Amino acid sequence: MDTDFWLQRWEHGQTGFHQPRVMPLLQKHWPGLGLPAGSRVLVPLAGKSLDVAWLAEQGHAVLAVELSPIAVGQFFEEHALRPDIRTTPRGTLYRAGSIEFLCGDIFGLDAATLAGCAACYDRAALIALPPALRTRYVRHVYDQLPAGCRTLLLTLDYPQAEMDGPPFSVPESEVRALYGERWRIERLEHRDILDQEPHFAARGISRLGTDAYRLTAT
């Protein structure tokens, strides 16, 4: 992962990928995962997403992982939270109530940390990674999540030749190739969203869809 690229985006305020609302597909499909209250939820490459706070409001313990200390600091500031901060071998851990942010590299997560997660919400991680890193990401993170772990995965699908990522296109065929060996895959919904994303259209994209998947680790 090009860590300098993402750190510079946050440093220079180039964060057009940040959404000023909770993701509607999360609100619609998360209850269908049927998670018990208190379940620990992993949110990889979280930025300062409002989705993290929403998940905590549903009664979950949230472990968000984010590379940029600027993003982490802004999350707690904007939610008026004063976190406890400590250094760990995996990065700097910020904790306030049921929300933890680990400021560090997603590839630095260890097996013990991932084994404690009953669920994962992946809105921005898989589609942020170039093809060469997506397999490594799935093997390192998803292969260490426990059996029975439930994931809500959101992806984008567009003609990759029409635009350089990130975000990258990850069509259903690739989702099934990446996860099919261990995870049961259910595509919950497909939406055509080009008319809602004028900045994609301005970059020459002719088609843009988003897909929601429920994954269950076997």
C-alpha cells in the first residue's frame, strides 16, 4: 500500500472520499447480519467515517484501523470525544467508550487482534487497494478472522480502463475469486449510481455501480 499517498491526502485536506453522512447501504443491510449486542466489529481503512460512530450506537465494540493520525484526531474531535491514547506494537491505540482506533498499517494487525472480531464492515478498504495488494489484504486480514465472522462488504464496479483508481473497480467475479475459498458470499444488492456521482462522470466513467455483499466465514 502506498502509505505516503494516503498520508499526504489527509495532510493536504484532499479527502473528497470522506462522506458527510452514514452510508445508507450500511443502515439498510447491517441489521441482516444478526449480530449479538456487544460484538466486536473491525472497520479497516476507516478514515474518519461517520459509519464508525453509527456502529457504536448500535451497541457494538468497534475497532477501526486507520493509517493517518490526522484522520483519527479529526474523528475524535468532531465527535467531542477525548480518547485514552497508548502505544502498542501494532500502532497507537485511541480508545473512547466502545470505540477504538488503531492508528497503524492494516498489514500490521496480528492474529490475536483479528481473532477477537465477530464482524467486519469493509466499505473503503478493498476498493482502495490496487489489484496486486487485494489478494494480500484478503489473505492477511480475512483469513485470520474467526469462523462464523460476518462481513458487510461494499464495492464499486465500473470499467477500470476508463479511470485510474483509487477507488478501484472490484466486480463480482473478483469478489468471488478473492473470498470464495473460505467465505460464503451473498450479493445483497446492486445499485447503479452514476447519476448520483457527478465527479465520476466528469472523469469519463460511462457506468458506475455499487454492490453490497454479506460474507460469512466458514
